[in-house]
Amino acid sequence: MIRASILGATGYSGGELIKILLNHPSARLQHLTSESSPGKPVWSVHPQFRGRVSQEFVPLNVAKIAADSDVVFSCFPAGIGIAPAAGFIKAGVKVIDLSADFRLPTAKMYEKVYHGKHDAPTLLKKAVYGLPELFRASIIKASLVANPGCYATAASLSAAPLLKPLLVDPDSLIVDAKSGTSGAGKKLASTYMFCEVNENLHAYNVGIHRHQPEIETVLAKASSVKVRLTFTPHLVPMSRGILSVLYATLKKPMKTGDLCRLFAKHYENEPFVRVLPDGELPQTKNVSQTNYCDIGITQDQRLNRVVVIAALDNLVKGASGQAVQNMNLCFARPETEGLL
């Protein structure tokens, strides 16, 4: 039995992790930490677990939690979980970090993007980027997994099959993506209030979003090609879900059917990527509450441009579901266990 603890368990990703792990046949919940709600029953923050989870939230105590945990899921905001992660790894506990603290390759890059000091730069060399479809072999051996961002998951899965054989100009990529409000977490900000989000659609952090360097870094590592892209995220008035549209210029003309077969071949052994047939395009409702990423391919033949559309649930394949998928790999469990 895998003994799992969740750090910062009061947020949306923490709640989703609790739900998945409760139904996981090989996992047992140990500690659920919260600095804002210590001593409170879990159901007081996540009412859906009333009668199902008897535990109370506890303060973070690395030594105590490490003593009876095999893995910890860190759901802290960026910067908060760096020091605890170092402590858990030193104690021999695997860490799956759902923040951005270990996604970028250097402390200098992290500090430029997240405007804060990285307190454990040596751990960045140990961290494995947790996108199983691209880095499965490394994840299996990892002690520290950097769980990908939700936008980065959708964009990377959309672009990877085109870059490995270099079918597109790597400087031509444009990603236009829409996300539900849960992607911003539970922080209190007027931007995410109902009256601001309802009946509204807006772009944000255009050209400076934190996932842009993450996506470029991951695709460069996966394809051995330097990638530069334009990334524009939007906030849409729904609770969860991401729809990402990738545009890229083909190096030579290809038929849509051939592109669909290329993607289908690339992901034929991936249990959580569903490549749709020619003529079908993804919708967020078809992946809601699941760990699937649906991908559809079409093109603008007039401009010789391929269009790849991906849909996923930002709280599952974009966060907690993917984290459990990584846990399964780290502990030699079936990759789909607890997720289907």
C-alpha cells in the first residue's frame, strides 16, 4: 500500500487528489496539511467528503509526515514548497510537486519567471518533468517529479508529434488557450469574482504568462529543437476545463488525414491521450472529471498551417490526475490505476 500525504490540501487540486486517492486501490491517505485550517475536519473545507474522510487538517511537520509516508503531493503556491520538498527527499520520501517550483531547468530561469529566489537549486537537476507521454522512462526512476502546468500539458501534447520529426517551423508556433476559473486556484481576487467572470471572456498575461517558458523548455527537451512560441491564455466563465488551439506552419504540405494518422500512431500506446478521427474536434465537456486529453487535428490549407485542438480537465489531467498517474509510475503500479 502506498502511503500518500498531501501538502496544502485545502485548494482545488488538493480536493481533487483526495477524491482520486480515496478510490485508488493501492493508496492510503496519511496526512493532509493546511496552515490556514489546522485542526479542522477535512469535510469543513471539502464538504463532499463528509462521512468519507474522518481526518483533520494538520500543520506541516516534515519529520512527522516523512516517518509514515511513501510519497507527498505538494500543492503549495510557487515558492512555498521548495524547502519542504528538500526535507522530504532527504528523508527518502518521493515528492510530486504540483506547483511550478521544479518545472524550469535553472534557478536563474525560475527567478526571472516567478520573481522569487529558488532555495534549492541543486534539486532542479534531480527533478523530472512529469508528463508521462514524453518522459515516462525518467519518471519511473524519479524521486522528485515536477507535475506540469495545465496549459503546458495541453500545448505540449499538441505540439510534440509535429516537432520530433520536425514537420513544422519551430518558430511558427502559436497557442491560443481558454481555461475555466479553477485554474487560478482559490485565491481571493476581484478578477475571479462571479460578477467579473460571468458573461465575460478576456485574455490575460499576454506574452508574459509563466507557462510560456515552461512549454518552450519542455518541447525543446522532447524534440531536441529550439522552440519559440506565442502563447495567449484566456479566462472563460466555467468552473473547469481547458481548450487549447495550436497553430503551426508545415514545412511541406500534408493532408489532414495523414496528420491524424501521424498523431494516432504517436499516441497509440498512451492510455490517456485520445486522438479523434478526421472531422471530429474536442470539447471540454467530453473530458470533464477525467484524466483524458482529447486531440483533434485540422488545417488551413490556404496558408499551409496545421491546427491542433486539445481539451482536458485542468484539475485532473492538468493537475491531480496527472500527479496520480506519475505516482503510479514511480511505484510500479499500472499507470491507469485509480484513474479509470
